[in-house]
Amino acid sequence: AKIIVFGPATPLGMTDQIAAVRDALIELTTELNLEFVDVKGWVTAENANLYTSNDNVHPNDQGYFWRGSQFTNVLQGKV
């Protein structure tokens, strides 16, 4: 099975913690020869209100649709 790793995202935008997780994933996927998809900038503090539910963590309905569309676009031709 082909493994594709998507990077982390948060409606807070890029934080030091998210950057550290992203960097660690890039290092690990490189070491393991896995494909890494960087989602940096997909959901930011500036656009979070369009895609994030009231809990300020999970996507809202529009956010799930948008992320699913983004994932589909990235995955076309990769699997």
C-alpha cells in the first residue's frame, strides 16, 4: 500500500508547535521514503472563520467539503 502523509494544520495558523510537528514529519517521511503533502497555508488564522466550527478546532461542514476537495486534488494521480 502506498502511504501518503499529510502535514498538520490548525485554525490558529502556523504556530511553533505546528512547525515543529511539520518539520518532524518532513524529516521522518524523507527518512522512510514516504510522500509528504504540505498543507501549510491551507487553513490560516486569516481564513479559519470560513472553514472552522464553533469549537475552533474541527472543520465545519464547508471546511470538511473544502478539505476533502483539496485532498482529492492532491491525491489525483498519486494513488
